[in-house]
Amino acid sequence: MDTALAKARRRILPLIVACYVICFVDRTNIGMAQLTMGADLGLGPAGFGLAAAAFFVGYVVFEVPSNLILHRVGARVWIARIMVTWGLLSAATALVGSPQGLYLVRFLLGLAEAGFYPGIILYFTYWFPQRERARIIALLMAGIPVSFLIANPLSGWLVEHAGWQAMFVVEGLPAVVLGVVVWRVLPDRPVNARWLTQRESELLTVELAAEAPPAVAVRRTLVSTPVLLIAVVASGTVHAAYLLSLFLPQMIAQLWPEAGATAVGLTSAIPYGFAAVAMVYWGRHSDRSGERIWHVALPALLCAMGFALAAVVQQQPLLVLGALTLAAVGGHAMVPVTYTLPTLMLSGRAAAAGIALVNSLAHIGAIFGPMVTGRLREATGGFAVPLAVAAAVALVSALAVLVFGRTRGAVSHITGNVGNRA
């Protein structure tokens, strides 16, 4: 069994993490592009917020159907389709010449990418048992801070020296290439993996089947109180992630007005270095202890504290950067443990629908968050109020996961599947 899992980690994770890095680059590089794109297209803070939000409209609309299709046709084909279409659309952003064109491309990009992240979480349930799942998701999610460590400096350099159009083309095409690689080499399930022996495949399949929760009707999943509570928790991670990924370059540029795009890219990568380490460590710690609830609540509280501190020290750039680093650490550390929660309760089509529903509902906030942030910044001239709002959202997430932990059905599922305290 351990041999099979070791092979799965080596063969599957590097490719999936690489795909996720590119996914997040293409989803959020509009934040770096705005440093010069705004002037070219006549796009102010409110218009930028609307463009950022347009992505999530398409994303939310197609999230659940996309994941159900993946469960039916297989991860290899569907993830490859997602990646090729989003890569082409991301590169096509270079062709827009008006705010309206940008809104349309961003909407189509969200429609194309819908189902990728929940599809990967579902795919992991086909390969990794609960005792491995938080650390595996943490390794995947470490792709977010890693993407900013790599892409922010690169994006800043491209914007400064080649233009925002070149940035979209250069950073969009790798998704197309990786999509072809996924289609060629990614096995759908252990039984399809040529690099597993028949015995290894059988042992892994038996363990996963033995711990799978009882089948639940998809319709019942969609109105489940525990699933809806997890969506509230996840909304805090989403709000934190996109406030930072979409607006951090602009915050840095406002704190250090003399900095060029390259310097802004390098500086805005700093919080993500700490977040990457914290995310992997915290996921491993949750798996070792078997505890889930406080492994979400504590980093959510840290995230809230970081955003609140950043809101009140706006005139001190280094303190703001330090506070935003705390927010990034907390916001990212809670993510992998959050997304283990629905997999403890659901399996099969219900898991496909439930995971996608959690992600979809969480991203409804991502539709309004960038628009609200853009308008508040335009109205107030700074980021203090949007940061205070982000602190409140993170606090609500911390409270929601504690309520989830006290939900009788949720606790029974968790303790029954993990075997340790919740």
C-alpha cells in the first residue's frame, strides 16, 4: 500500500501541481497587467474590479456541471479540455482593446476553467486515503504561493519591458502544452495506471472503497447544512486569496510609488514565500493529529488579524507588508484542511457535486469582492476599508467552521472517517 501511494505521489503530484501553478497565474495575472493596462484601456479601479469579477461569474455558473462531467468521462480527458481552452482564452486577452472586450474574455475564461480545482480535489479521492489527503491538498495548494513567487517577478518584468499583451501570451500558452501532457499521461484511477502492479492497484482500490462514506443523493447534498457551512468557511479563503492576488501589486505600488513594475512584482512575492511553507507544514500537522476544525479556525483568525492590522497601519509600508504576510499565511494555511471536510462526508457523484458546490458558493463572494474592493478604493483613495472588510470575512469563516464542528452529523462523519478527534 505505501509503495502504491509513494508511486502515486511521484507520478501524479508534480504534473497536477504544475497545472495548478499555471492555472493560478492565468487567473490572477490581470492584477500585474493593470499596472499599465488600466491606462491603455481607460480602466479605473472600479472597472478593474468588474473585470476581475467577470471571471467568477462564468466560473460559478459552470462549476457543478463541470465536476459532474469529470466524474462521468474521467479526469484525463476533462482536465485536458479545461486547460487547453483556458490557455487559449488567457492568451487571447492580449487582443482586447476596450473594457467591454476585457469583461467578455474574463467571463469566458472563468467558464472554461470552471471545475478544474474541485475536479482535482475529486480526483485525489480516487487515489489518496483520508490519512494522506490534507498534506496532498496542501502540496497542491502550495502551487498558489509558488505561482506568485515565480510569476509576479516575471509578470512585472514582462509588463515593464514587453507590455501587458506579451505577458498574457507568454503566460497563457503553457496551459495549452500542459493540457496535452495531461491528456497523454494522466491515469484516471489506479486500475488505469501502468506504473502500478496489479496487486498495488487492488490494495489501493480496496482501502479507498472501505473508507468511502455511504452514497448520498446529489439533491440531498446540495441542501446539506454541513456542506453549506463548509462553503461559508471556504468563502473566507477565497476572499483573502483574491484580495491579495488581484490587488496586492496595486497596494505595493501605492505604498512605494517610486517602484517600477519589476520591483512591485518582486516585493509582492514576499508574503507567498512564507505562505507556501506554512501551507505544507499545516496540512501535514493536521494529518498527523487527525484534527480538522481548529486547523481551519486558527489560521482563519490569523488571517483576520493580519488584514485588520494592515488596515490600521496604512502609513507604515513595512508594517503593512508584514501584516499582509500574516494574512497570506493564515489564509493559505486554512485552505487544504478546509477542502478535506467535504471528502469526509461524501463520495461518488455526491462528492463531485458537493465539492463543486462548496467551491462555487465560495466564489460567489469572489464575484462581488473585487467589485466592492475596487469601488471602495475609488471612493476612499486607499485600501484600509477593503482590508477591514476582508478581516471581517475571515472572522466569519473562523466562526462558521466552529459551528460546523458542533453540527452533530458533521462530527459523526469526521470522527467515523478520520478516527481521531475533530
